[in-house]
Amino acid sequence: MNSAVSTLRAILNPRSVAVIGASGDPAKFGGRVMHFLVKHGYRGRIVPVHPTAAEVLSIPAIPKLATGDPVDVCILALPAALLPAALEDCGRAGARGAVVITADFAETGAAGAARQDALVQIARSHDMRLIGPNCLGYINPHLQLALTSSVALAVEPMPRGAIGLASQSGSLMASLISHAQDLGAGFSVAATVGNQADVELCDLVEYFIEDDNTRAICLYIEGLNDGARFLALAQRARAAGKPILAVKAGRSAAGQQVTQSHTASLAGSYAVWEAACRDHGVCLLDDPEALIYCADFLIRFGAPTASSVAVMSPSGGTVAVTGDRVVAAGLTLAEPGAATVAELRKLLPPGRTINPLDVGGLPRTSGLDSALTAYELLAKDPAVGAILIAVATTPQLEDKVRQWGSAALAGSKPTALLLTPGTLVDGARNALKKIACPYTNRLDDTLRVLRAAVEYGEALRNPPPPASPSSFIAALCAHAAALPDGRLTEPETKTLLRTCGIHTTDDVLAATPDAAIEQAQRIGYPVVLKGVCRDLVHKSDAGAVKLNIADASALQIAWQDIARGLSAHLPGATLAGCVVQPMIRGGTELIVGCRWDPQFGAVVIMGCGGVLVEILNDVQMAIAPISAAHAKRLIERLRIAPVLAGARGRPPADINALADAISKLSTMAAALGPRLTELDINPLLVHESGNGVIALDARATLAASTP
């Protein structure tokens, strides 16, 4: 265990706590902290700090912390102006950590950020870690410790369990504590980080990975200080068998604005977030309550070993609707094996489907046993990855639910129990709570759970890409070093692509119309003519691409049109010449590219190409580098995938060559790092199977080389 984790362990598992600003009044922040420490029975030493009171809640108080009588952690609930002096006292007294509830720091602007930096400097001068400011503290149910002012802790008992929660929102942490209490789930530690002035989200993730009491990690994220560190920790968590589940704020422009004002965090591209999380086994969710549902499910059952789902219900209507929703959610209905089908047929009336499976209307004398047997048959089938039981009104309802829950916990098949009939099944809910079996009350939540579990299982089964040879990377870096900074021309970009092994058109740059005609005669008509100008980003917008030029006269006219179009589009720009290319027909046009993301590094992007790429938005992305197998999975997620596979009598495209090109580009992006700001191949023409791919057009931007 490294020293940072060791220090955090001492802070989150303290033997003694000091409350700076302690009060007996529960209407005050310091008063609620004291009440919750006493109410929940924290067994460590409590030191109330109050300038005049002799005791607080019958506990002896002191006016200030003194050197030589250290406490593990201090929580400060004071006006901002009083914090620096109080924090100095904590440091001089030898505290390992300080939790600052007070707001009005970096989240308010530059002046607040300066005050926040001053607090951090005080803490570091005393080798003390700082949680917050602008946070609500934390709870450690295993120690019966509620070091928080949140009113959620007024409810007992404190939910104890194996979920580690780190949140950038104090109120959201409080809501999830209440939610876990209702569900019968619980926490190892639930903590808020506020502005992340010192202790940040990744520090808590690292602690949870090494904490024996934590089996799943839940995160509410507004922004990360270090994206690369987060991804490295995600790899460690996956290796440790501890799923990470996250809700990321800032998906929309409005959400990004809120996060900046709330905790001084910058929200990055959400699409990159999705790719980063998917590629590193982080379950990215869209609903905070689903964090608890999904974590509890994965703790109890683990990840499915197959991606397909079986659906059953004692109601024909319910099972039909549920089956439709499962498919609409992007999940796959399992196809049980012949032996399973044969055994199920013995239990059911003729004509019923096997998946989704209606187990309602069975004779009362055998219905209870048959409903359980049907579940057990599906659970034993290797083609079934997980089971969804949608409970509707049915005879012997509570008995059936209890049986299904017990069988699920005793077996090895992840099972989502959906209890739909409202208060009618409160008895069944209580029965499941008693045996610690997870359940959901809404189909939307159930589908979130299953999607997260299936995606996590798929991530566990997908190995990381192999390392590229150092000689290959060295050649790429050497070639990039010889190129100019800023926007590259199409010919320059294509030389970079050829260096990494991607086939391109054999372009010739002509400085004059006569030189272009000479090259066209050598290539053979028809040809393509493209204007070359370093300042021009989208050639089509300026009319700088002319296709299907049939002869020398047409080429002369095309050159003049390109020159006029460039002058109108970018007044003062210089036409450096035109590229002459062969006119290539057929195939399917895609865009393949990469860019440098400030949080997560190199990202590879692919999708439906041509001039409508931004409008159609049929795009997939991944954190680079990726293997060819990973690239194939991206291709399969595209809406255009059926076209590539040969829909409606079309010849199938060369998907193997496409995947190989994507993998090679991703390797180059990762190797060049921040030097390669962006690169687009648009279009990358994919020929019929066996005939490869070719880059018809490309552009790139290189950042200034670092010395």
C-alpha cells in the first residue's frame, strides 16, 4: 500500500475525530455533525472544539486543538474567514486530515480559487490531506461513523455494505444514502470530494481498490483532474474484480455550465467519456440511483459470462412487453439449447414461447414448483447470460418471489427481479431484503442494471491490445518530426498515413494547369483535381474538389473554378497547386480519424463518411490504441454496419482490412500523442471483401514539437 492510500485509510478509518465549530444545535452544520456522531454510536474519541462551551452533547469540549494531543481527522464547519487559522491549528496539532464543509471557494471564481489555494498550502505545510472544501464529508458505516452534516443521516440505521461511493456532489451522496437504506444495500465508505482541492476522486478510487470492505465502486463525476490516472485505476479495479460504475454530469451544454459553476470542474466531451469508460470496463450510467442498483447486483451475482438475456414472468402481457423492451434496450434475447427447451415444454401448455417465457396460468398444485423449475432450467443453460424475472400479480406471489430470490442467490446466474405491482408486493420486497437479494421496482432501472452487467462482462472478456513494436513507433515519430507544425496539406497527411501502413491514392502535386494535364495523361482519365492550400480545412465548402474530369479541356476549367472558389471562400489565401488523383469508383465511404483529448489522450474515431458525416452522426470512438478485433466491434455498432455486411444483395465490404486500418491509425495516434492534434481520413473507401481499403482524402493538424 502506498503512502497516499495509507494516509487516506487513516482519515477514512479514524480512531479519533475533532469537530471544529461544534455545537449542540442541530440546526447548525457543526451541531448536526455532533448529533450524528453520537446518534450512530461512533466508538472512537470525539473532540468538540468550541471557543467557550465546556461540553457539547455531554462530551468535554476544548477551545482549540493543542500540539501533543493529535486526532486523526478534523471536520471544519466554520465561516470561510475563520478557516485558515483553524486549519493551522489542526496541522500544528498533528491531524492526518481535514474535512472542510464550508463553501465559497473555487466554485465562485478567481478570488475563491485563491482562498482555496491558500487552504491547500496550509494543509501541505503540515503534511495533512484536505477533503473539500464545499463538501459534505463522509460516512464509514463499518465504524458507525457519520462525519457529515447531511440530514440524510437522521435516519437509522446507517446503510452498511460493500459499495464504495465517491461523489462530487454532497446532496447527491445524501440521496444515495437514503436510496440504499430503502433497498437494503450499503456502503463501505461514502464520501464527497467537493472542489477536489487536494483529495480528488481518483484518490478515493485507489483507496477503494485496496480496501477489503469494498467490492464495487460508485462515482458521481463532474470533472477529473487526471484522466490518464483514472483509466489506469480502472484497469487496476478490473484486475481486482471490483466493478466501477459512474454517472458523469455535463452531457449537454446546460449540464456543462452547471458543473463549472458548481465545483469548478470542466466537463469534457461526453462521447469520449463513453468510449473511455466502455474500453476500460467502467459502467457509465445515466441515472444516479442506478449506481446503487447496479453495484448491489454485481456484488451479489458478478458479471454475466454471456451477453444474452432470458425473460420470464407469470403474466403473458408483462412478459411480452418486457421482452420488447429488452430488445429495444440493445440487449439480446438468449436462445436456450434444445435440452432446456425440451424440459420446459413438459411444464408449459402447448404453444408458449420459450424466451420470453410465460410461467403464469399453471395449475395451483404444480404452479409453484413449475415456476421454480422453469427458472432453474434457464439458469443452467450456458446460452443464458442473465435472467430477468418480471413479477406481476399472480397466485402464490410472495412464495414464488421468495423461491426465485433464494435460487438466484444460491446459483451462479445473475438474476434481475422486477417487482411491478406497487404496494401489493411489499411483502415480497421485505422477503427479498431479509435474504439480501437485489430487486428493482421499475423496468427502466432493471434494464439499466442488465445493460451495465452485460457490458461489464463483455469488458472482462475483451483483452487489451498488444503492444506495437518499438521500431514501428520510432519510424512514425521520426516521420512526424520532419513535418511542419499546424495544418498539413493532403499530400503531407497521406505520407504520414503510408508510414503507418494505410493505403492511399498515389497523389501528384502539380504547380500549374499544364503540369496537372501532364500528370492526368500519365494517370489516365478520368481524374480528380483538388486544390491545395494550408489554410483550407474543408475543400468541398470552397468548391476545391472536382471529380470525374474527362479530358485536358475540362481539367483547365476545373483548375480555374478551384482558384476562383478558394479566393471567394478565403480571400487572400494562396493556392499552392492542385493534386491530381485517379478517379476511383465503387465501395463504401467511411470516415476514420483520431484526435487528442485533453483528459484521456489519443482517441480514434470512425463512422459513416463523406460530406454528410457531421449531419448523419453515425460515429463510434475508442481510446487509442485498439486491436483489429476491437475495431471490428466498433464497426458492428455503426448504423451503417448492415450495409458493410452486404445488406439487400450488396457485396460485403472488406471489414478485415477496415479494422486493420483503424487499428494502425490508433497505434499512430497513441505513439504521436499530443503532437497529433487531429487527423481525418474522409473518405476512406472500403472495397469489396478481399480488395482492401484506400484513403481518398485526408487532413491533419500537428501541434508544435516539444524540445
